[in-house]
Amino acid sequence: MNIPQELKYTKDHEWVKVEGDIATIGITDFAQGELGDIVYVEVETEGETLDAEEVFGSVEAVKTVSDLFMPIAGEIVEFNEELESEPESVNSDPYGAGWMIKVKVADTAQLDALLDADAYKALVG
Amino acid sequence: MIPLGSCTMKLNAASELMPITFPGFAHMHPFAPLEQAQGYHEMFAQLEKDLCEATGFAAMSLQPNSGAQGEYAGLMVIKAYHEANGDADRKVCLIPSSAHGTNPASAVMAGFEIVVTKCDEMGNIDVEDLKAKAEEHKDRLGALMVTYPSTHGVYEEAIQEITSIIHAHGGQVYMDGANMNAQVGLTNPGNIGADVCHLNLHKTFAIPHGGGGPGMGPIGVAAHLADFLPGSVMLEKAGGSKAINAVSAAPYGSALILMISYAYIKMLGAEGLRHSTEMAIVNANYIKARLSEHYGILYTGKNNTVAHEMILDCRDFKRDAGVEVADIAKRLIDYGFHSPTVSFPVAETLMIEPTESEDKEELDRFCDAMISIRKEIKEIENGHADRENNLLKNAPHTADCIINKDWNYPYSPQEAAYPIEYLKDYKYWVPVRRVDNAFGDRNLICSCPSIESYEMA
């Protein structure tokens, strides 16, 4: 299973990559494997400011639909519109082309509460 | 056998279905004046009485057309009751994490705020967490929605304690009746402390279902809620004295198919209904006993038994053999079975509910198929079969693929089509092979004819 060392993670299986005050967010390799073939990614919260753990969208696989949770508080400044026509990138490249949203981080202190790669690895065992 | 867990697919006897073709019933308009529908009303009255007896409740509304509509109606009744008591603010609805997704959806529609309570590792409601949340919201607690036996197929030991905690904090208990097939004649919702429940007549009381209905989801209520049962603008008689608004256009829902449940109840009688429940439980436990040597059973009660259904754990097969639960479901078609429920309520599991309808021979045939499939998985686990190109991944096998002269799978056509003896006497040939679910879901194609095609030639 692929768990890149440089990323931060949540117990809800999202990953976070921070560059300046912008955080890129997606779901982990483990999450996409559990969900199976992803057929739709719905994010209608672009431009909204949400708290940590609020639902920012949902991901639909052949067998189930799962909510997507904000790892940290902030404004959703961009949604990866490529996913509208190619949701399968979440399966094939969860940490690259399968990224979901970019968030303007409200409080950088919240980043410290996220899991590092080793802690996330321990979680999914 | 269609052993769909959580959905009670039982035998729909022809004798039960026959009355729906009687012209006197079939040709009646839902808004026909009372005096022109006396036969119907006599049937409604008796059915209501029988269903009250089965649920231990005081009154019944035959209006809701489905389980979900029953949930909505029942919650609206609870809301009206709280409002009548000056408790309009009681809008918190506790729902255990094991609940069917319909429960929170109905509660939100009825204007409740959802608070989710935890389950323990055995799949039971975490009573301490429930108590803490009931306490925390005691000034605003409106209702609990609970399924009994639970969605995990186990009789929740603490159910009476759970319902009394809710009552002690001012709430009402809504019981989801999806699993009534494990209660009828043995216990009832009134007995476990519920105030309202719906009955899926299309599950427990023999109305055929699948393919979108029609179903019927009447609700039963304890005496203190009877006044609030849904009314109808078309029929003054329907509903209680402080009736909530209609939840369905027709005052008695899909009234015609009530004949099926009426016939089922009248032909079986109280003793027969009870015997059905007992057989449903015994059948489930027979399957559990035969399969537990080969598959993990996810949840069992304290006597190591299940209620009327069970969850087979298939999660490790993905790691050990690359086999997903959908592969087992597809392979079951080769063995002549419609698959049980997959990935509900737990992902990568099978939920099996045989009901009382099947005899031992049919149960054995199903168990033999499941055991044989387990052996096929083992062949992959120990490396004798390929992880990608095997009996399960390539299932189901059509006649067309079996007789193809270019057969090039690493197993024989016989192993694919006749893996087990009984198939030589009885073989179902599936018309299509595996469909690409992901492709279908990603590429919706509207098949409506173009408007030009309506032009006269």
C-alpha cells in the first residue's frame, strides 16, 4: 500500500499536502482500494468556508457512497474538475491526478493535529 | 431461493395472490365512498386488528406505501404527540450506527436532528453511549430509531433497557419493522417497549417485492399515539382525531395488495404465523451451523446463535486470494442461485436470510454451493489457481462460453458449469457474463428515442 512519507493524513482516510497556506486534499490509496471502482466525485462546496470534520462532498463507488470530510478548517478555493469526466483517476493515481480540493488553511495550528505517514500506516495496519 | 438478508424474500403463494384479481376489489377506486367499499373496509378492519395483535399495539394505519413512508409517518406522529404535549422542541433523534440508511433519511425529512450512537465490537448498541447521549439531550430528546433484531441479525439483549432509557428521558421509540419475520408470534414491538413501528407487508406478510414494488408499510402505534395517525382529505373516517396530514394520496395506500397479507394471515392463523417465525429462525441457524466451519459468522448472540439472518465475513478473501464478495455473488449464479445481499450492512460481507419458505433439501443445496465456492477460493489462496484468471473472477459462465471451441481458461468447462452434482439435474444458464459495473455507472446513456422518431412515417 502506498503511503507517501511527505503527506499528512486523517483517520477518515484523507491525505493533505501543504504548500504555503494552500492545502491539497484527496483520499488515500487505502481508501480507494476499499471503495473499489470510483464512478463519481461530487463536490459542490467550492467557495465555501467549512470547519474541520465537516462534509465537503461525497465519493461514489460501484457499491457504496461515502462522505468526504474536511481534515482542517478553511475555504475551498478549487475543485479538481478533471474528476468530473475521469473519476477513475482517484483509483489510478490517488495522490496525483486524483486530488480533490484545494483549501486556504484558516489555522495552520490545526495541521499539527493530523497524522503523519507512520501513524496512518499504524491505523490501517 | 433468493436468500436476501435484510429484505425477507419469502414464498408468495398463488393462493395468497389470487384475490387481487377479484373484480370487486381490483376495480375499486381508492376514493370510492365508504358505502360502496364495505367489503374493503371489513377487510381493512380485520387486517388492522390482526396486525395490532402481531405488533402488540393499539391502532394501525394502513396508509403508508413503503417502509420508508412508514418511518416518515411514524416520526411525524411522534412529532405531533410532542407538540400536543407542549414539547415542540423535542427534535433530537438518536440513531445507532448500525441502522439502515433509510432511518436517518426519514428522520431528517420529518424535521429531526440526528445524533448517532455507537455500537460495540459485537455489533450491539453501546448502552453506555446511548445513555450518555440521551442524558445530554434530555430536554430535547424526541425519538430513538431502532431495528430489532438488529441489522446485524442478532436479538439485542439490552433492548428493553434501551427503550426504557429513552422513555425516562422523554423520548419515544420508533422500531424499524424490517426484521419482523424474526418476531411474529414470539415477541412484538409493544413488548420490547416501542411506541411506533412500521411493518413491511411486502417482506414479513408475503406481498411479492423486488423491481420497485409496490410495497406496503403500515404503522402500528401504542394507545397514546392513536389519535395522531394520518388522515385523508378524501375520507373522513381515515386516521385519528388529531390526525397528521396524509402521507399518501390514497387513504389506504396500495389497498389492493393488502389482500395478499390478509390471505397470508388468515390462511396461516396465529399458530401458523408463529410456526413460520420459528422455522425462519431455525433455518437461519441451520445454515449458520453448516457454514460456520467454512466462513466466519460476523455477529452472533450470547448462545452463539443468530436470529433469522446472518452475515458471512468475506473480507479476508480479498487479501488472501484477491476475491471480492461480488465475485462470490457472480459465482453463485453458476450454481443456480440468486446471491444474498452483498456488502450490507458491512462492506465485503454476504447477508443471508433463508426465511421459513425453503425445505431442508433447498437449504442443503445452497450450503453445498457455498462450501464448494469456499474450496475454489482455497485453491487460489494456496496458489493452485491463478489470482486473476479463475472460476470466481470469470463467473458467471454462459452456455455460449462453455461450448466455445477456443476455450482457454486454466480450468475445465465442467468445473465452470457443473462444479457440483445437483447441477446435472438442474442447471440455470445465465444469459450474460460479467457486466462492467464501473463502465456502466460512469457512462450513462439515455435510451429515449429521439423526438423525430415519433413523426408519422
